[in-house]
Amino acid sequence: MPKYKVLITDHISQDGVNILKSDKDIEVDIQAGIKNPDLKKIIGNYDAIITRSGTTVTAELIENPGKLKIIGRAGVGLDNVDIEAASMKGIIVMNAPTGNTLAACELTMGMMLSVVRKLPLANQVTKSGEWDRKRFMGIQLYQKTLAVVGLGRIGGNVAKRCKAFDMKVVAYDPYIKKSRAESLGVELCNSLEEAISQADIITFHTPLTDETKNLITKDEIAKMKDGVVIINCARGGIVNELDLVDACKSGKVTAAGLDVFMSEPPVNHPFFDVENIYVTPHIGANTAEGQYGVAVIIAEQVVNALHGRSYKNAVNIPFMKTQLPEDMQKYFELLENIGHMAAQLTKGRPERIEIQMVGHKFEEDFGERTFDTPFNFQPFTVAGLKGFMEVAVAENVSFINAPYVAKERNIDIIETKSAHYDKYNDLVMVKVKTDVEEKIYAGTVFADQTGRIVIYDKYYTDLIAEGTFLYFNNLDRPGIIGKVGTILGKHSINIADFDLARNVKEDGEADAVAFVRVDSKVPAGVLDEILALDGMLEAKVITF
């Protein structure tokens, strides 16, 4: 009698189904296309479900999960799974992020070649009976400059293939180490503008986040070469669609190829009438091999998880925090917030992240460990790392996969412990080394069970990491704080809290940092006003 039941709600490769069926402890039920009202009635009878994009796993669907332990997504994106709701129910959510890497990469290459040689249009016109060779004058890839925005798995594979076309490849990715780019023979740029301004062709391979939404607008397009080609097979919304339409119509952009859209499927969109914009219906993962890959990966992971064996691509981790004593849960939360802060305030590309735990609370095993497998790490290390990588990478970073995400980017992860640090007996610390600087962030939990960040680099602070802050660093001169307050007041931005720290150097000169908690957003124009103040060294908005 099988111990476990697995429900497959979308079509997946038979190879994945066979892996499940070959396990004598697993019974497989396939109901591809089942609707949510019907699925809700039976979902509690299964130990795991496997979906693709056809099933939306909502909080309502798993309101009464029964014996459901695992939700497996045979693909990369998890937009159709309510991860928070699943975590609250103790359900593991896992995906297959590497299974269709090459499929997405090759679609990008196909799109690039199709666009520069106008192949879809040439096919359409020739089949209509016309023979107009002059109309289809194309562009060679040879010795052109390609800018890859996002040098992760897919972006890296695109870069390698374009090098084979004898293209010069530059890249912009603020969270990739230089060694990663060097290993690919790619020149890493320090800014988006540096990359796109020299490129003949630009391709995007980033997730859609607050940071990357509208990453390319008319302002960025204006800084590109005349006649540039734009390819987006990553996520709709990275390139502003209406601005791209205008640029293609004007000729600033020679042509564009899109596999992804802000709203899918796009309806009556202006780019339908623009001849030099080529579109496909989000088919990046649609190869037989890609679907085989994601099906096999997710099936193997589900089998391992059901049997209590290790698995790699879970995007949440039920019960990790709640298994800790209540006071240690506060340190767990604090480290995640410290990681968030470190990712926002440390300049440069991260090369090394060290999580240090100070005091008897964190066991007596004082020493140093480096990355082997994430399961060797303390939960506190994973919390700090997840907080950092969540800001740096944003998409599908979890307590389980954060160490893998860091390792993929060649970031060294160190876990250390010590008996005491400075004047603190109990402390958690994140030390970040980048290619340009090294900074320390640390915090502790006070007797009232409030976690506070007490060290930022060379400053002692007293910061509760909640909400939105205006952070600024200035020369310690009279009047600067008052001027900042005046600017905020002028723009009706209310100050909820204020923390100031000073650093006096050996020569007597001093500078200060301030963390001003505000009740509303600080627009870019307001930030520019603050940065323009005499004596102001740095200003930015950080969020927790």
C-alpha cells in the first residue's frame, strides 16, 4: 500500500511522471486542467501536488490543506503560488530553477538572430508571394557589442554563446563578483549607463522587482547608441513598453524582440502595429528538453522530500524559526533585517559575507565554518544571508536556497562565533566585503525583547529596523540636520523617529550618520535636494 499520494494538476513531461510512479511508496494521480473549486475539495487527500502555470495555488485553495506537505512547481517562476500562505500552513514550496536555463538562453539567441536578420517578417512576406530582398537588409552580430543586464545562469549562458559569435560582451549586474564575469570573458561595468551606452544589442536577464521595474525608460533609451537592438526574454515590465514603442517608431531603436509582457496575454497593445517589434507568447521554457528538465528535477525533489531526504530548491522553510526558543527567534528576525540593511548600504560587488554570533546563547562551538552545504549552517547565518540576498537578487530567495544563490554568484560565506565583542556579550553581526569596501553591521536583543541594530560600520546606533528610513552621512557641521528637517517638512514628509551617531577621527575632524524614520516615501527629487546640501556626503532611502 503506497504511503504517499501525489497529484499532478498540469501537463508535465512523462519522464517526471515515471520517476514518481517508479517509487513503490508513491501513488500518482494526474488531473491536468482541474479547476480550483474542484481541486479545493480533494487537495487535502494528497501529500504533494505538482503544477506548472495552469494552476494558481491561492491561500483559499490551501485553507484546509489536510495532509498536503509539498507544492512543486515544474518551472522557475512562482507567481502562481502564494508562498506566504503555504509557509503559514507548513507546506514546502519548491521549484526547478535550472531545468529550463538553456531553453531560455537559446530563445534569447534565436530572438536576437531573428531580430537582426528580420527573419519572421521575411518569412511572412515571402510566403505572401513577394520577393523583396532589399527590404530585409540585416545586421551581423560579428564584432558587435552586446550588453547583458543580469549575469546569472541564463545571462551567463547567453554571454558564452555570443562570445562564440566574436561579439564583445559587457555586462551590468551589481551583485555579481568580477571573478564570475572574468571567467566568462565578459567586461563588467560599474553602472547600467556604462553598459547600455556602448552596446549595439542589449539583452535582459533579471527578475522583475521594485528595482528593475521600468529599469529602461525613454531616459535610458536616450543614452543608448542610435540604432540599438533590444531583447527582453526575462520579465515584462523591465523595459517600459510604451517608451520602447516610441523609440522603435522613431528609429532610435532599430528593432526589439519581446517574449514577455507587463500584462499577459497583451491585448490591443500599440506594439502590434510596429513592424520592427517582434513578439512571441512567453515561450522561453517551451522546449522538449526544457520541459523534461523541470519535470525530472521537480519529481526527484518531491520524492526526496516525501522520504525525508535532502532537497535543494525549496523556496521556503516551514518551522525553522518557530522551532527556536522565543528569545532566539528575535535574533533570527534581527539578523534577517541586518542582512537587508547591509545589502542596501554596502557599496560595490559582494565578495565575502561573514555572519558572526557572539555570546553563550549561540552554543560553545566557537570557530569558523565555510560553505559546504547550507544545512551545515546555523539558522541565524541563513537568516542574515537570506536578508542580504533577498534585496540583492529579489526573486525566489528563501531560507533554504539563499546559500546556493550566494554560491552561484561566487560570494564566499563564512560563519563564525566568539565569546564576546567590544562591549557586548550577546550580538549578531554581518560583515560584508565587496570589491570597494568592507562594512560591519551588528545588533542585539534587549531585555524588552526588542531587536536593535547597534553598530553600523564605525558608528554606534540604536535602530529598530522597521519601516522606511532616510539615511544620510554628512560632515559634522552645525545646521545640516535642521536643513534636512526643513526639506522634509517642505515636502510634507513626517519624521517618526531619528537616530544620530558621530565618528570623531584622530585629527579631530568628525562626520555623522543619521537614520530618519519617515511616514511616507521620499521622492528622488527630495533626495537630490538633500544631497545638494553643503557638507552632505551621502543620502539614500532604505526600507525594512
